[in-house]
Amino acid sequence: MSFDSIAPAYRTLETIAFGGDLQRARIACLREIETPRKALIVGEGNGRFLCELLRLHPKAEIDCVDASARMLELARRGIKRRLPAGATRVRFLRRDITSWMPPESSYDLIVTHFFLDCFSRDRIADIVNRLSRAALPDATWLLADFCVPAGGFARVRAGLWLAAMYRFFQFTAGIEARELKDPSPFLRTAGFALASQHLFRCGMLKSELWRRDALGSAGC
């Protein structure tokens, strides 16, 4: 899987398809977290969420991991242009999360925005397990992703959109997923509980905050 070929056009494609809703989903829970000491962002893409995290939490140290060299370079350039003082607090790491093992018990914030939806159910389980071992006991996990509404026209529309998107990204980026899988069961197994959820696009997009020390239940 590689997003190198579409990295330069990714923001344009995102805007055409969803306007600003994906970015709104990325940052929806950002003001609900305490300032992280050390954060791990996986599959950040072109750095728009990273910039907001640095802006709102000026003491946070961040590891930004992506398998795409072009996406990492876009993120690096974006931070240097929009928030140059924050660039010293970020390590950009080109890593494939399916084979990379992050350091255990190192991060109090894990972020996976529009990333886990690229993988099969078994792969999601493995990735969540890897990342949960890298998380501290009181860690927070931010997740933004697509979601299938419960019923009605919104469910039909979401199904059509998702089918088209999966075919597009299978062809352009080689993602392994063929359909959307909910990572919630794996987060719960890892000891996280849903603390906050925001829905966008009639329930097609969700932004969630999970905590290891929180009580809650997922739903979508």
C-alpha cells in the first residue's frame, strides 16, 4: 500500500468529495484532550491535523509515522510553512505499521485518522494491538473514520460512497481492504472505552475519543 502516487492531489480530492468535513472530523475531539506529553500519529497524510495539534498543544512532542515518503514530505513542508516553531517538536518517520513495532508504553496520545479503514479486519486487530502496547496506561486515542449510518437513505448513500472510494483507493494506492470494518471491538479489547463521539455527513463520518481510564460504549 502506498499513497505516494496521489499524495500531491490528495487534499484536492478530499475537498471535491467532502468539502471540509474530513478535517472537521479530524479535529472535532482535539479540544477535549489534555495536553499530551508524547503523541504518536499514524497515517497522518499531508499534515493538516498535525498542524492543529501543534498549535493547540505547544508542549507536545510528536512522532508522525507514515509509509508514504511523499505524504511525509508534504507534512514536513506544511509545518515549516505554517508553524515553523513547531517543527522541532516533530519526528517524521517513514514506517510501515504492518511491520514496524513502536516502542512500548511510550505515548499518552495515539491518533489514527482515516487510516484503519485501509485494512482488513485481521490487520486492524494486529495494528490496534501494536499501537495499544505503545500506549501508556492512561492514554487517549483519537480516531476519525467513515461510518455506516443505521438505516434509511443515509445508509444507502454511505454504502454507495464507500464502495466507490474503496475501488478508487484499491486502484490508486493498493489498499488491502474491500469494505469498511469497525475497529471499536479491538479498541475495547485493548482496554479503551469510548468517551466522546461526533458525527458528520448524516452519520457517514465519525470522530471519536477513546480513553483507557474512561467508561463508555461505542455506537455507530
